[in-house]
Amino acid sequence: MHFEYTVIEGDFVNAGSASSSVKKTLKQLNVSPAIVKRVVVALYEAEVNAIAHAYGGVVTADIESNQITMRVIDKGPGIPDIEWAMQEGNSTARPEVRDMGFGAGMGLPNIKKNVDQLNVQSTVGVGTTVEMIVNLC
Amino acid sequence: MKVKDLVEKLNLKVLAGANGLDREIDGCYISDLLSDVMGNAQEGNIWITLQTHKNVMAVASLKEIACIILVKNLTANEDTVNQSNEEGLPLLQTSLPTYEIAGKVYNLIEK
């Protein structure tokens, strides 16, 4: 099963819509609640990151019998130092985004804690692809 | 304990989501950082916060939070209220600040 969702820059009102849709599908497929919870946390954080930091992009989810692969592919600006961005507490979020309770530097660490495989590829000026894989059994 | 028992015992105002007052409560989480709630809140928790925008509902729904308590008489904006009604996830309000309502919730559900 393949799902695709568009992410629009700054569109916080729709943050979580991809996660909500994937959650419903996994529940219908009788995936264990503990695994669904991990998928949801990771995908929500990646969605919010793209909305808060990127010039829009796309979220894809591919569900196979043994795993789900989620990709958040944005159109830039890219992450200059991925290692720095992965550390808890580090954030480049704007003040208005922080006022909403985002931008605490917990997003990428939350993703890392909840997925089985995480690949972050980024080129400054081009874009970032966050690939997250969770084993379903 | 159900959300409606909490409403009654702590004199909370139901701002929206009255169709979810029968939801069961299991513990409580307090944070105004959405990623902290995403990472650490548990299913069935009460969530006490001062954040009132729509993303609060998105997080609460994804985490299967039992209900949200807004502190200090804060009101939610319209799309937050609408989502609370749609999902049957009660949005409650207290006049008390976080510290005081947290103490009352603790005494009620941990004893």
C-alpha cells in the first residue's frame, strides 16, 4: 500500500493529518498498538519538521507485510549540520513556532527513539529526505 | 475514573467534546511542549496545558489522550473546539493555574 500527502510550508493547522491517516490504516490492518504508537510519534515529528522548517514537500508511506517505510521529502533549505540537529535541545525554529510549543529540539531525537531505521540525507539549497522504517512484527 | 467524574469533582468547564465524557482516565501528563507530550504522554492520560491552538488536538488525538485541561480560564480557538467535538475528545477548562489544578488532579486520581 502506498500513501502520499502534500506538506505546505507553515501549514500548522494540518500538521498531523498524514500521521492520523497512517494510524487509521495500521489499526485497520491490526498492527499491534505499541508499534502503531511508535510510527505515529515518528511520523508526526517529521511532518511538523517539514512544516516548520521546509519550503513544502511530500510525505510518503509504504506499508508492506513486515514493515512500514515513511519518507518526508522536502524542497529545502536543507540541514547544514545533521549531527548537530540530531542532538536533543538543538533547534533553529523561529520564535513564533517555539511559542506554539514546537522547536524544543526534541523532534529528531523523538524520531530516532521510535523507529528501527532512520536515514537523514540533506543537501543545503536542495532539500532534506528523512526516511524512517518501522518493523511491523 | 471517567472524564465526567473529573469534571464534576474538580468543577471544570466543558468547552467542547462533551460526547467523550465517558472516556476512561489513566494518569496525567503536564507539558506545554508538544514534542514532549508526543514523546512521553501515555494513552488515557489527562493533559494539562496552556497551549490552545489546533495542534494540541492533533497531538491529543494521535496519543489517545483522555481529555485536555486548559488552565487559567484560557479559551481555545474555533478549529480546536471543532476538532474536539468531531473526535469526542473533551476540552476542559479550569480557572486555576497549572500548579493548583495539578495538585487537585494528583490527589483525586493517585489516592
